[in-house]
Amino acid sequence: MKTKINELSKAVGITTAYQLQKKTDLSPSQAARLYKDKVEAISLSVLEKLCNTLKCSPNDIFGYNEPQTVKPQLPKPDARKPDARKPAKQPETPKTTASAKGMTTEQVAKRLEPITGKILSNRRILDYVKAGKLKSEQSGNRTARFFSEADYLEFEAWYRQSKNL
């Protein structure tokens, strides 16, 4: 925001910061900053002194310069090419829930907790799968495994027997 103090001062015959200081009874540094438009803020008492001396209103003192903003010009999307700003649509894959396929490794671990006294890690459960003690069905991705209720109950019976529980 700019001030028009210099212009208004000249209109009433004040041509220097020193003259502005004497007429407004401001400090020399403050008068110089006001005259050169190097101010950050103006108190109401200083504004009143300026308005009385320059015979103007506060609206006359302040001028607002709206910042020039340049809108970035985005390239127009080519009708033949997919729009680079929009992600390409992925084909929807049917989502299967764990309950439809069976139990997840985490669910098996939680069900075994009362028997084992601790929650078995996914790695430990997969060790039982590799050893053939627990049957699982692998999902489409390589990390998800599902266990049927019957396979889990068979494994639980084997585990209790092997640990003499």
C-alpha cells in the first residue's frame, strides 16, 4: 500500500520532509519516512495530524495498488491424447472381502492368541503354511493369503496336539 503524502504535501506548499516535520510536530525520522513513503504503519494520532496539516481525509492519503497477477496459461488438452492433468482411468477390479474368501493372516493370529498365549507373527504363520501344517489360498496379489474355517480348525487341532494343550 502506498501513501500520497508527498503529493498532498506539495499541494499545500510543503516541499521537504523538514517542513512536514515542523508543521505536523512529528519526529524528524518519522516525518522523513512519511514524506518518502517508507512507512510500515501509521498510528491514528499521526494520521490525524497529517489530515489536519494537509487538509485532506484519510482516504486521500492512502492509495491501494492492486497486485498484478498473471494467470498461468495452461496448454489446451489435445482431443486425441489423454489429458495429462487427469490420471488415466484404471479398470475396476472386483474387490473381495476377507470374509468372502476366508480369514486373513492377522485374523488367524488373533484367533490363535488364546491358545498360544501370544499373537503369532505373519512370518511364523507363513512358516506353518510352508511346512504344510496350515493350508491357505493365495490372493491375486502375492502377499495376501486367506485361510478357510475348516483349514484353520484342522491346524488348531494339530497345534494343540503338538504342544500338548
